[in-house]
Amino acid sequence: MNRYDINSLNEQQKEALFQTEGVVLVTAGAGSGKTRLLTHRICYLLEKGVSPFNILAITFTNKATNEMKERVLQMCGKHLWISTFHSMCVRILREKIDLLDGFDKNFTIIAEADRDRILKDILKKYNLDEDERPRVIAHLENIKNKGLDITEYFCELKKIEKNKMYKFYEDICYDYEEYLHKNNALDFDDLLNRTLELFLTNKKVLQEYAQRFEYILVDEFQDTNLVQYKLIKLLSSVHKNLFVVGDEDQCIYSWRGANFQNIFNLQKDFKDVKTFKLERNYRSTKNILTLANNVIQNNNERMKKSLWTEKDAGDGPVVYNAFDERDEALFVSKTIEELVSEGYSYSDFAVLMRINALSRNVEEGLLAYQIPYKIYGGFKFYERAEIKNVLAYLSIFVNPKDEISLLKIINFPRRGIGEIAIKNLQEEANDKQVLEYLLSDKFKFSKYFSKLSKFVETYKSLSAQMNTLSVSDFVSKVLKEFGILNEFVGRDEESINRMGNIDSLLLSVEEYEKDAENPSLGEYLAQIMLKSDSDEIQENGFVSVATIHAVKGLEFKVVFILGLEEGIFPLARASFSVSEMEEERRLMYVAITRAEEKIFLIHASKRYMYGKSNFQKESRFLGELNIVDKKKPKIFGINTKQASESENFESGFEVGDKVFHMRFGFGQIVNISDDGFVADIKFENTGTKSLMLNLANLEKVEEDE
DNA sequence: AAGGTTAATGTTTAG
DNA sequence: CATTAACCTT
């Protein structure tokens, strides 16, 4: 499957592959084998004698990076520079950021939560209301996504509209930048922007990289923002061998600055761009592709293209009108169970939704049916409280200027340093960073000395050992000597959970150490900040429950799309904007094209959300799919004919009956609902479950004593 | 400074 | 409903 074999490519793919020189744009529909093309092209270049050192491949997610690395290694046994934009920039900055005034290579990468906290403090300084923050963030993101100058940006805005807040926003943006600078810290956007700045201000550095990368390949080009586009342009300025693959129909990150117009800009900025179109789909059945084509043709902002396949028609889509969210979950669970009994594996399933909030209901259903699942999207590893604290401890060793981290842990474990103490310490430190002050002789005369002397001593002693110990040994020592571990010890479930998180942190350090060429704590911290829980999506033996954003680039045999209701998918706010509605539609297109064999489209008539039960209108997208041959679901949730007629059900079971269930094993009925449908059954090994007697496959067990 | 109680508030989210 | 920030009490 992953062997290098150019003949396994189709004609269009081959043409694109052989066009190694110059700027090449491949518009590749979903499932048209673009990863295959990319990996083959890399191997082809290597075979032609290009050194792996001179190739750069950029992907959108860590998962795609890992996969491509693995495939290239498998196919041609070579390691090369394959990474996401962000990790590429980290790598460049860790080598060269010294050239930017005030920064050094031990910079801290700060998360969004940190940014929010910093902005909160700044807003307070200006006596501005908390709810100004989203507006400031919007401006800040706008500036950073486009790589603009703060002053110029607001200048332009003021020309269009008079708003006296702009002056404040401008000052706040500058304060924020200054704060990060003082802390030797970069946020995610800065990683890209500072690299761009580096290239623009240091021609020699740019030259070094542009000279090196003879061939550059970029995947998911439609989701690049302007800064990323500029970076690519600069990096390919010497050799001008740029190969980009994209599909404007799959641009689903424009709310974050992604601009699929970059596809068209490319044709303007480089003359003589060779373009190729891949429309043959290798992933899905005809029926599924028809749905995808039908829905996306409602968008105007796109180039016309239409996917086709030589695969069979396959199963038609199943539309299920669930009674409510519980019914939806039940339908999903039962369908999965049925299909598993037919031979599907759990990892063949994706349960997709527009918003994370829907995952909880499905979770309950899957849990009840004992279907192994993993939820992706939402939470990041470093966002867990314990992890955050430990990482903050580590960070102040790597980057002593990192006051954001210091303040996070200065009172953890408790040292009697509260808000006021912190303020005083900052004052005492004068214009120094607090940690620098704590380490100075002057601090001995502070009234906080007694409270913090042990902390300072431990810091000094560990700091001296940092370079002699391995990264993992150092981390263990930090955990122990600052008394962090003691904080997490306990017998309750929460403590056990926390310890588990700490364990997985240690494990990730060890894993990093094993793979890294030159392991260092600084590099470890940088890469952990770029990790997300979606990196390991589609794990063997588990159903993937995820947002559509999280499954970009993946494929599943069976796909469920939940919550196909107006207000959820498409989101309510999209109704006011044509471009946002088109993005929702692209999202729908992405969701459908994940499916290889079967697709289930579900909308509930009633949905409980945010503490309220609402009647839901079915999504406009369902209509746009133009389903001719409506297939009735074979399986129902609770919304069966019997159930909706609300007659009583005669199951033949009674309270006290011993029963056997295929999955849950032996159990005893402890209660049956008045209408006879639902039985609470206490299973020997798996606890009490509520099952529908008309549907659950229960056997009566006779007692033989 | 810590812990408990009340009130507010619900776009998506990679790196 | 469930989470989280803000507030209040000790």
C-alpha cells in the first residue's frame, strides 16, 4: 500500500509529479490521493538525486506531519524536514531569534489562556471593562494573521470609522507586545510573525534558508493565512520550486485567518504557474460523492470541479430523524453495534458534529452500550491544571524571564503568597523581572524572604544541575523537590486522575528524549505546546467522536453526522453572512467526504441544550443533498413506531428475572418502567444499565439450582 | 489567603 | 445543564 510505485498514480497525478520545476498548483478534491501524490513526489525528487536536506514539506496538522514522515521513511528510507508551519518556525527561531532585539532562543510559547490573562491585566490598567477583551483579541488576531503593523492597522480603521476606543485598543496591543517581549515569550501567531520579521530584517538568514530549500511542498494550501503565504513566498524566492496542493472547497479555517484566495494570489504573484486538477476520488462510493457534489455546488466562491469515482454506487445515505438527543445517541450506538457484529471495527467509525457541546450525549449512549470511543477536539494536553503548573515550573528554568509562568506557580504549592504579595514583589523588583529579583541578594531583606527562601534555594540548586541531568531526570527532580507531587497524592478519584496526568507527562518526556537528536528541556517545552489531542485521532479499537474540524484529512468507513439542524449546523450566526454560510457548507462537504462506505445523517426534532429544550428545524444542508432514494433506517433509537404510539410493551420480562446480554453479560432486572419499555438491569460485572426491552437482545436465564 | 457560595453565560478551534 | 468567574466569608 505504501510502496513507492509511480505507476500506481493516475495520469493527472503523474503529470503533476513529473512537473518538478517551477511553481505548481494542484487543486485536489477530497480523497483524490494528494497525500499519495505528495509522498511520491518527495521520493521521486530524492530518486532524482535531490538531497533530503534540500527539501521542505509543510503540512497542516501534527498528525499529517507524522503520517507523512512515516510514509516517506517507509517508501524511500529517508528523513527530511516535514513539519507544520508552526513547528518549522519554532525550529528556525530556536536557531536565529537572537538576531531579533531582546529575544533569545529559550523563549516561551504561551497559550491562548495566557494571552487572555495578560490582556485582562492590561485592560484593568486602562480601567476598561472586561468585555472589551474579545474585541481587543479580534483586532490583535487580525493584525497578526495578516502580519500588519499595529499603528498602520488602526490608522486604516480610523479612516473608515470614527471610534474613540481605537486609541485604547492600539495602546493595549502595544502593551501586550511589550509584555511578551519583556518575558521573552511568543504566542502562537508570533511564531509565524517573528519568523517573517526575521526574514525581512535579516536578508542573510533568509538567504540561508531560501538557498537551502530547493524544493518546497505545501499541503492544505487553502488553509494558509497571509503570513504563512508570505513565508512560503520568501522561502521559495531563490529556487522557485514550489509545489502546493489545495482545495478551496475544504477551506474551513477562514475564521482564523485562513484565506483560500491565496490559491489565486499564487497565480498572480508567480508567473507561469502550472496547474493540475485532481477530481478522481479514491475514497468514497458514488452515492457519497453525489451528496458531496450536490451540497458544495450551492457555493459561489469556488472554481467548478466535480468529484467522480469508479467505485460502486454503494449504500445510499440514511437520514434519521431522531426524537431528541438521547434518541440520536441511541441510534448511533445501536447502529455501531449492529455494524460491528457484521464485521466492522470500532476504528472504522467517526461520529462527527459541528460543535463540541453535542459530544456529551453521544458519549452517554456509547458508554451505555460499552462501545469504546475517544473524544477529540476541545481539550489540549497542556491545558490541564496539573500539567500547566508543572510546565510552568519547567519553563522558569529554561526561560528565567518568563514571569507568566512564575506567577502561576509562586503560590503552588501554597506558600502564602497572594495577590497583594505578588503586587508588592513586582514593585520591589522594580524594573527587573520578579525571578531575577528573588535570586538577587537584595531579596534577603524583603518581608517575603522567609516565605520564599526555600523556593529560591531549590531553584538555585536545580538550576545548577539542569545541564548535567537528562531531561526526564530533571523533570522528576523538579516534581519531587518543589513538593509538587505531594499536592496530587490522594485516594479520591480526582487525585488518581491527576497522578495519571503527571504520569503521562513523564511518559511524554521520555518519549521525546528517545526520539530527539539533542534532547533539551527547552525544545521539549516548545514541542509540547504545539501538541494537541487530535494528534492521535483514529486510534485502533476506538470509535472517533470528534468535531468536523478535527477530522480534516482523515477517512472513515462509516460516518455519522449529528445535529443536522438549523442553528447548530449551520450555526445560527452564519445565517447573517453569505461567506460564513459558505464556510459552513464547506464544513458539511468535508464531513461527507470523510466517508468511504456508509453515511448516516441525523437530525433531532427536539434538543436539550444549555439547560433548555428546543424544537429544532432540520438543516438546510439536508435539503441541498438532494437525496432521491430516501433509505429508511434499519435501526431505530427510541423513536420506533411502538414507542411513539406510547402503547405499553409486553416484553415477557419481569422484575427479578435473571438475564444475559451479549456484551454486558449476566444480570438481573431490578426495575421495569410503567410502559414496559425500559428495564434497569444490574449486571454482574458492568454495573446497572437501562436498556430498551423491545430492542436489547436479552435472553432469559433459568436458574438451575 | 483559602474555601465555599452564588451568579452569569453559553460560535467552531490547529498550532 | 455545567462550567466558570466573581463574590463573600472566615
